[in-house]
Amino acid sequence: MSNPSLLKKAREILTHTKQAPLPGPTTNEARDTTSMIESAAPNTRPVYWETGTGQILGPAVPEFLMRVASSYWIVTTFGGQIQWINADRLRSRKAFEEQATVREVELIHSF
């Protein structure tokens, strides 16, 4: 369930004209192209994405969609925090459900 104050803050950040540049490519070619951000449709399906550690997270409902040059981004709230997800990190619900369960283990020290 989304936090209304976080959503309000995200909308303020995304619509404020003096914010830092949006994430995306940093080449001169990318700087010369136009960025586009828009609200996601209200009936958008939840998304799942892979983290840098290989874990697949989700579900999260997209709130905004963004294009910077040829990169596409999804903005969502997950775990009480705003997440920027590059479209190349998106995964299927099936992959999410079939991923191996991460278990913490305690190392055994022998002296």
C-alpha cells in the first residue's frame, strides 16, 4: 500500500524544474535529446525487477514512466521508498515466484 505523503513528495520532486538531472545516459548525445515523464495509467499491472545482487523484488505498481534518449525508467514506491527501475531490469512474475529463497546462514568458526 502506498504512502500518500511519499507519493506527494515524489510528484513534487518530479515536477520541480530546478531539480538535478534525471538519471539516465550521460553522453553528449543523451543530453541533446528530450526527456519525457508521465503518470502511469491507473490500471497498470505490478512490476518485478532484478537488483544488482540478483534478487528479484516486487510486486510494485508503477506510478510514473520516463524516457531519456533510448532508456526507459519506471518510478514506483516499494518498501516505503521511491524506486527508479531501468526497464532492462524488469523480470516476470514467474521468475519472481521461482527464484531460490535467500536464507541467512551463520558461519561456524573452528578454533
